[in-house]
Amino acid sequence: MADVKLFAGSGSTVLADKISDYYGYSLGNREVKTFSDGEMQVVINESVRGAYVFFIASTFSPAENLIELLLMIDSAKRASAEYITAVIPYFGYARQDRKDKPRVPISAKLMANLIEAAGATRVMTMDLHADQIQGFFDIPVDHLKGEAIFMPYLASQDLSNVTFASPDVGGVKRARSFAQYFQRDLVICDKERRKANEVSAITVIGEVEGADVIMIDDMVDTAGTMCKAADALLEKGAKSVRAYCTHGVLSGQAIEKIENSKLHELVITNTIPQLKQSSKIRVLDVAGLFASVMQKVNSNESISGHFVM
């Protein structure tokens, strides 16, 4: 069997360290040199010839995280690595997955093209903004689900009074999977958005009177939608509102908004490192899941057991 090499992107070193501990391999030696104008040069300081290489790097802001991943992939390809897997727990630029108006990019497709052109032979990620983004790649994609982390955690709690909710129409499929799994009701928050990152109004579709509501989404960015949805649900008669979102982007004043909101708790994962702490935010670890899937992929075993539904 070929040697296995694990390397971390600069923005994902904490998560990569945990994944490597679960996997049982130390992270490989690589460095990033920066020219005075900010241009990066990635150097892999050990042989990867004939190796199965995993690069662990979420592509959240700044864009240097993406550029570094592309450079690492290209370095390994030119050093004759046998197989290169881009492990991207959070896949950035995935929100722009179609042309919804004239003269806009399909950024998710462009990211897929760049990763393939760099030389990746496989991609492993979690909770893409839209499932169809898998089809933007012409290489295998292992699309893991946040439900593999959230559902076991929720199963340990009392859900007898819980109603699940989607904070927008686009997330209904994701929220419905939780409602069906736990045999609970589902409601939908229909939002009206006049411009990006700004919600003007939310209408709750369904009955939440006296219920403990759990909202399900793939990411929370500015937290504007989440906080306004919590207000709308409580005004409709909900007893409490929590939110479970795989990716905690939490840009701008998001954490302050959450702390000052009526949201009881926000549960996220560590696909994106959290520099600020909040008593309302709980972070669950995805390292064990990724390490297990990486091991199975490397040994050509089925990974279907890692999907709850």
C-alpha cells in the first residue's frame, strides 16, 4: 500500500491536528513562504512521490486559504504524488451555484474547476450549500453530512416538545430529514431578502405554539436571518428557539447579534475555526468523522455507514 501523507492548510491547522490524531499519522512538513507583495510559495519539505496525499483546508475567507490549497495540490502533483485528496470541510464560494440574474458568475463551478485543474483526484467536504455542486466536479466527491454529527447529539436530549424548522425555503430538505428521523413536526420560515446578507421580513409557515423549536441550516454567516427567524418563531408562540448550523462563518457582528438575540443556543461544528467565544455558541467536533472516512477511502472501503439517513 502506498504511503499516506497528511498536510494542513494554514487556516485549518487546529482541525487538521485533531484529524491526524484520529487517523494515527502526524501532519507532514510543509511551509508557506510569502514575498513582500503578499504572493505565496508553498514548499512541501518531504517526499510525496507515489504517496496518497490528503490536504486538509477549509476555504473560508480570506481568499488566501483557497490559493494556498491550490498551490499545495499543484506542488504534490508536480512531485509525483499518486493520489491527491482535497479535504475541504467548509467549501467556500458555494453559495453562488447558479445564475439567478444576468451577468453573475457561477462561483461554485469555478472553484470546482480550479481544484481539478490544480491536480486534485478526489474531494472530501461537508454540507455543501447545494447538493448539486457535487456534479460540478468530474472527479469523485465524498459529501459528508452535518447530520452525522448533530443527530447523535440530539438523540441524547429530550425532544418530546421539539418542532424542527428551516430558516428559509431553500433549506427545507435538510430540516425535513431531521424532522423525519426524529418523527417530529416541521415548520418553514419564508424570508424576503432585498439584498445580500439583509433580510427584510420573515413569515412562519406552520404551527409552533408552545414548542421548543430547533432550526436547521448548513451555515450561519451574519446571523441576521437566524436571529430574525428566532424572533418570528417566538412571536408565533414558540417556547424557545435553538439553531444547528454546520458551518459557523459568523462574519462581521454575527456573534454580538447572537448574544443580544432571543436565540437560546447556536450549535455549530469546527469546520471553521472560531476565534471568538460566546456562552450561546456550542461547537461540536468533526475530526473523528473526517479521519474515519479518510481511512476508509484510502483502503477502498464503503463509507455509507457514516450517513445517518
